[in-house]
Amino acid sequence: MRGVFHPRALAPIELGAEFVHGRPSVTYELLREYGATVIDDTGDRFVLRDGSLQAERNDPWETAGALLTRALEREADQSVEELIGTHTEQSATLEAGTWARRFVAGFDAADPSLASARAIALEWAGDASAEGAQSRPLGGYTALVAHMEAALGTERVELHLRAVVSLVAREKKSVRVVARVGKGELSLRARHVVVTVPHGVLLAAPGTEGAIRFEPELPPLTRQAIAQIATGPVIKVVLCFREAFWESLQNHRWRDAAFFVGDGEFPTLWTQLPVRANTLVAWAGGPVAERLAAKTHDECKALALACAGRYLGDAQAAENAFEVAYLHDWQRDPYARGAYTYALVGGEGAREALAAPVDGTLWFAGEATAEGNEGGTVAGALWSGLRAAREILAEN
């Protein structure tokens, strides 16, 4: 999660997680504990067709989801792309294939040619799919994390921020963790350690920034689970304007718009409805984000603004109202190396395998280990932390 403060923004600027998918009790309970709530997502979806935005009357999730559920009818797993190729011979299903690719790349940040069709279908069938309820925490996730940090209590918790862990060494009945803090080194020892770094960091090549060395080497089943999961790339840009200029365009046609779906470098834009804010979020995930890897941050910001102007049919209005853009490239962040995870072909069950404790001293948590349909979500990360804590308590 990564938030930014802008004095004239009328909504939180979240460069990381933004939505609550479904109605996860773990997230709702935390919000209630800190006196916060959620705002349900509302608004219309518009899709760029023949050069202009058209209202999407049908439910694209229903269309794409019906295609993906066919993966559950097959014994052998296959990629999403292979599934689409098998079932889109007829023109009636071509649109389903198009939407399936869009959602797998955009919502799951996954490569359709690599992602497990069975795993994606199972995740879409759950409460956390974008077809279900969707909301935002009032004040954003950044505020929630700040509340959680304040509640730790310094008498029981020693918190070290900006500590870059380089070694996790399992010993007879303890674990030693070595980290770089500024120009110094920090060494800690504990009976149990929970590793919650992003999955992309677990895949980092030895010797690269942010990579962690495990001693002894992690067991084969854990390493196999890590290899069966991929982390999807995401570039997120928040465009701040003097006012919500799009609400007055074309006789207020976009006033109640929530999502704009196009064909540019940033295929999805969204507003903050029901909050009428002066920001647009530009999102590129999966292969689309990979294609932007060679671009500078300034070039990506310019492309995001250009997409907004082109989709909305008035580039000049967008440029005239534009103030500033904030960007985070999650794939190039050495301490994330991607946004969130998806299972590769044959990787069904990999999340649960990664969650299995190692030697009774080492646990893995985070959305990559989430059970059920919560992979890739904040709720999945929260659940996994509770699961690891309960298992450790049961050991003692």
C-alpha cells in the first residue's frame, strides 16, 4: 500500500491497494475497530468502440465468467489463452474472449498465456471477484494502516521501518534475521518468523536489491510452490485536475461514469464515484504494463493523460484542467517486484503449499498464501496473517 497527500485532491490518492472486493469480514472488522467504514462503488461503465465511448449495457463479468467456468469442466489445467482459443470459434463467444483477456490482464494483473484458467475461474467464482460488491475504505487504506501501526504499542512491539532484510537463517529452535537499516546492520533472533514480503521478492535473483537469502535453503515443496505462482506487473497513475472536467463534457454524459475502458497504453480509467473527486486513476496491468517497462515515469504520466483525453474525446479539456500526476511502477519497485499474484498453469494448490510452515519456525503469509478465493486481495493478506498467528500460537 502506498498513499500520497495532495492538498487539493478531493479523495485519497492510493497508488497501491484501493478497493475492498466483496464483503470480507476481516476487513470490515478492522475498519469498525478503528471507527472507519466503506463507501460502496457506484457508477456506469463506458467502453471505447469505433473511436468513441459507448455505455456498456451488458455485464461483461458475466460474459467472461461464463467462458472461464468451462475450465472447471476439464480434467487438465490450461492457460486462459488456450481456453479462449478452444471455446471462441463462434462469433457469439468472441466478445467473451475479449473481455476475459481484459479482466485477466487488468483485474488479475496476469498474462493470459501463462495464467491457470482453473485457478482464475475459481477466484472469479468467489466473493472477491469484481462482479461482486466493491467498495473503498473511507479515508483510504493508508489511514487504516496508520491506525494499525498506532495500535501496536511500543511496550510490546519493536517496529523497524525501512529495514531491508537480506538473510533469514533457521537454526535449531529459532530464526535469525539480518537486515540493512540505513548504513548499519540489524540482527534479530526469534522462536518464530513470519515472512510477509511480496512474492516477487521471493523470486528475486540472489545479490539483487531486496533479495533475501534463506539458510538453509527452503525445502523443495516450498520452492516448488513459489515457482508455481507469478506476480503480475502494474503501473498505476493518479491524475489530479483542477476540477472533474469530464463531468461537464458532452452535455454531462460522463457525470455518473465510474469506469472507462479503452485500447490505449492505460486500458482502464476510473473515477472515485460516489465521491465526486477531481482525480482519475489510470491503470495498466499484466502484459500491457510489461510493454511500458522501457518508458520513463514522465512518459507514462503523459501517456495516461493522453489516454484520458482520447477516451473522453477532448484532449484539450484534459490538458487544460490537468495539475499533477502521481505514479508507482510496482514491477520496477525492488521491494515489491510486481503488484499481486496469480497461479500459473498447474499451480492450483500452490498458495496453500506456500502457506505450510517450515521446520516449525518459519511461516509465510501475504496475499500469495491466501486461501479460497482471496488471492491478490487485501483481505487475503489480512486473513493469512491471522492464520499464521493462530498456527504459531498453537505451537506453543
